[in-house]
Amino acid sequence: MQAVILFAHGSRDPLWHLPMQAVQQRVALMQPHTPVTCAYLELSQPDLPTAVADLLSQGVTQIRVVPMFLGVGKHVRHDLPLMMAELVQHYPEVTFECPPAVGEHPDLLDLLARIAVT
């Protein structure tokens, strides 16, 4: 079974989480048989290892970690690859996928440009 983790920075402000949770709900509607959860780098829970462990307890064997970052800074270039390497080492039986950050996706860039001029 495959699952999706929407991985974001995190914030102490509960309102910051609302857009992430909205994306989570939309993914769940689009893929009702695919578990989807949010995980955070810092300041919020669950963190990535906790989210992975929770999904594995549900029988998941493939996990797609989607970096929900617009900018590709240190967290995406350095921290996330280290975290992914630790997960792969800790769970060799699990298939992990980590596409580029959403901020690099041409569809999102086009959407943001359309929003800017509308």
C-alpha cells in the first residue's frame, strides 16, 4: 500500500496549518484509498519519523514524501536528504520516494503567476 506525506516547515501558529490541512483533504478526496498525512520539520507535530512510523503501523509499504516548500533553501537541499537517508536506512523494506519541492514544479509556478495577475 502507498501513502503520501505532505512535508512542510511547521509553525507554532495553528492558523499556519490550515492550508496544509486543506491540501491533505484534497489529496484524500482525489485518492480515497491512499493514506495521506502531514509532517513537519520543526515547531509542529508530527515530525517526519513519527508520521512514517504511524503509516507503517497501518501496513503501508511505499511512502511518497512531498516537500511542500516554495523555496529550495537549506531545509530542502540539506536537511531533507539527510532525513530521507536515515529513513531508508532504518526501514530498508519500505520504498521511499521524494520528488522535488513543490516550488520547483512548473504547474505550481504557472498557477502562482496566474494568481498574481488575476
